[in-house]
Amino acid sequence: MRQILDLLLRALLVLAGAALLTFTLLWHAPGDPATTIAVARYDSVVSQEIIAQIRAEAGLDAGYWTAFRHWVTPLLAGDLGNSAVSGRPIWPEMRTAMALTAPLALSGLLIGLGLSIPLAMLAVRHPGGWVDRGAVAVASLGAAMPAYWLALLLILLFAVKLLWLPAMGTGSARHLILPALTLGLGTAAALTRILRSALLEARGAPFLPALARRGVQRRERALSHIAPHAAIPVLTVAGLELAFLLEGTVMVEVIFARPGLGGFLIHAIQARDFPKVQAVVLLIALVFVVVNLLTDLLYQLVDPRIGESDA
């Protein structure tokens, strides 16, 4: 119980730091946000009176700490506030964007796991063989290739040349395939290298020959000893990849013209809609914190000695 409370306390400190840093960076961003908000709201040339009115509404004429307090006080009650441009509450619109982004991120993670686990297991069966060298080469190539370049290659091949899949938009499961592959192939590259190294290290553990001499079957050694030993680094990378996938969907959604958090954030940045930008950044920080918290708890389930050493 004490360990869980300690993890929760650290999570709250990270969220508080993320909120303060996000507000500070946006507060000191160059340019006049009131003018940008006015143009985005009225879509025309605006007078200085309207700009001054918007500056007062958005709290831009208040001091730094006053504006921060006005933003963070309702946030503590779960209120993300209203858009500086439209005046509508942020949460319903962001919830709709999240509902479109979450399936994409989860699909990318499932593709990454579905490719990396069998590929790594095949590679470690014969270390140094052609399958192992091929797996390492493919994983290195996938890790070195930027997501936007991979997305363009997939569009060129499957949408332009072969005409198998749509390149942009939503509407059916076929629209999800290319963006999910873009995220999943990059995830598979990272997971394959880590899982291969973890399995090789676990297979070389000094206690395994002793277990074999005691008559422990190979299957039992793999499930009860090798798998838990290899699971720790894999859990770490898989948790981080899940959090990074949510961040990576922003760029992928823009490339494939998919509605979601990507379009939500880009439009907010262009309009200098600070409350929306802050809401998205805090959401991503919250996902990182929750994923790390769950990963730490899974550590103790896989290997209870980790919790004992921390205590």
C-alpha cells in the first residue's frame, strides 16, 4: 500500500510540473495571442477594441500567477474550461477527438506486438543465423525510418500504385489500415530489438543449466523462468510505446487527414487557442503518468522482488 501511495504521489508531482511548464511556455510564446484569437473567431479584420476585449476575456491582461490560478483552479475540479475562440466547453469536443484517436493508437500497438513477439522468438532460436540477422536488420531499418516517410511510402504503394486502400479520411475499417500500419511498424521495430535482447539474456541466465539437470522440462523453464525474466524490459518499452503512440497519432492523423486529437491540436495551435492546447498536453502527460504507474505495478506482479527492493 505504501508503494502504491508513493507511486501516486510521484504521478501527481509529474502532472503538476507538466501543467506549470505548459502554461509557462504558452504564456511566454511570441506574438499576440489576442489578435490571433480575434481573427480566428471573427474571420475578418478586427478593431483594437475587440482585441482588448478578447485579451480581457482570456485573462491575457492579468499577471502570470493570476492567470495561472484562474486556469488551474477549475482544472483541479476536472473542468478543462472553454475554448478561447468558440467559447464552448473543451471537454465534449476533445472527448469526440479522443474516441477517434484511441482506436488508431491501440491498433498500432496490437500490430506492433503481433509482429515483434513472433519475430523476436524466431530470431533467438538460432542466434547469429540468417533469421536473426534479418530480424535485426528489419528492426534497425524500421527504427531509423521516420513515421512521416513510412506513411508516404505506404500511401504511394497501397493507395496510389495498387489502389487497394484509401489514403485519407475515415468511414470504414479500410481507412484505419494504413495509419495503423504506420504506427505499428515503428512500434514493432523498437519492441523486436528489446524483446530479442531480453530473451537472449534470459536464455543465458546461469541458473537454467541447474534447472535442466534437476529435470525441469524445457517448456516449464521457458514459461516460469525465461519469460518473467524477459518481461521486465519488454513491459517498460511496451508501456512507453503505448504512450508515444498517442503522441505519434497527432502527426499520422494529419498526414492521413483523419479527424482526432491531431486535427484538434493543430487547429488549436493555429488559432492560439491556449486552453485547448493546454488540455491536449495535459492529456498526453496524464497518459504517460498512468501508463508508467501501471507498468510499475506490473513489475511487482511479474517479479515481486522489485517491490521488496524498493521497500
